[in-house]
Amino acid sequence: MVGCLGVCCDIGSIVLSGWGAPVFVFINSRRCIDITKNFRVNEEIRAREVRVVDPSGNQLGIMPVREALRLAEERQLDLVEIAPQAKPPVCRLMDYGKYKYEQSKREKEAKKRQRIINIKEVKLRPSIEEHDFQVKARNAARFLKEGDKVKATIMFRGREIMHTQLGHQLLLRLAEQVKDLSIIERQPKLEGKNMVMILAPRQDIKPENKQESKQETKQEIQQEVNQEYQE
């Protein structure tokens, strides 16, 4: 959450919260207004008279807006209207440029912490050979290390659908092989001619860089591509 203007004071029916929490102005017991979105600064302030607080939140009293602007100029600060609904409006002396810079910096940091989780699919056949199974398991492990979910799909053909227990066992075996990296988010379930299981990365494991986590050889990748075409 983006930080707000840090003002802590009680002015009659006005209550302003501190830095790191939303700033609200309580006009009455039924109305609470968020004032973190738009601010009038310096000459943009329209009120003739304002209540002024300093950078620490201390009240400097009610004064004409021109006097407040002069005070801000003397301190090489800006006059920011943080509570326009109050009577008179509340203004704070602060370095508004620095505030906007820090706000932008926090927004960028928040975006960096956001993680987009994709679902990658791993397809298997009930009669898959051991080497091919291990390739699929390594792929699943790589996806999980990168922070993505894995959709493991068993594809049945013809009479293979009569032996769904084999597919169920194969999916559970895959889950067992990557249990240190994942949890079963969705147990194996038959969907038409396919059986599907969803694995999710464990929350206590930090995702790896997608480029650094790729460890398959070119031969293994080509082999998997060839297998997909055969299927």
C-alpha cells in the first residue's frame, strides 16, 4: 500500500492518521473521507484561511493562506492541502517533491514484490517409459522452482480409459517426486479422456530466476518435442 502524508493530530472532529496508514478525515460520525488521492499544492489552494501543521504534525494555528504560503517559502517547503473538507481546510508544510519521489519509489518496490503465477502443463501417457517420465518430472520441478503451478495431465487413448487407476498412480508418483517443491492443490480427477492433477509451489520456497533454473540439455528438450509430436 502506498504511504500517505504523515500527519498525526486531532482537530475537533478531524482525525488524521500517521505515515504508513491511510489518512482519513472524519467530518462526522457517519462520514469518513480518504484524502490520499488528490492534493492542492501552494498556489492551487483556493481557501482564504487554512489550519497549518508543520512537517512533524504540530499545529501552527489558523492563518490566511497567503501567510501560510509565506511561511512555507521561508522554510523552503511546500504548502499541501491534505484535508480540504475540514473547516478551515488543513494544510501541511512539507517537501512535496520528496514525498512524490518516495511515493513513486514505494510503488515500484510493491510491483517488484508482485508475483505472477502461471500454470504450466506437463502431459504424460499411461504407458510412458521411465526415461520420459523423469524428463517430465524435471520439467515439473523446474516450473515449480520458478514459482509456477503445474497441471499434470494423463492422456488416455482407446481402451486405456478402462485402466484409469494406472493414470492415478502415475500422477501421485509425480507428486511424490516433487514433494519437496510442491503441494497437491487439486487431487487427480478424470475429465473426459484425461486425468488432471494440479501442483502448486510451496510458499516457503523462493522462486528462482526463470533463466537460471533451466537445466535440461538440448537433447532432452528435443526428445520431449519429438514425443509431443508423436502424441
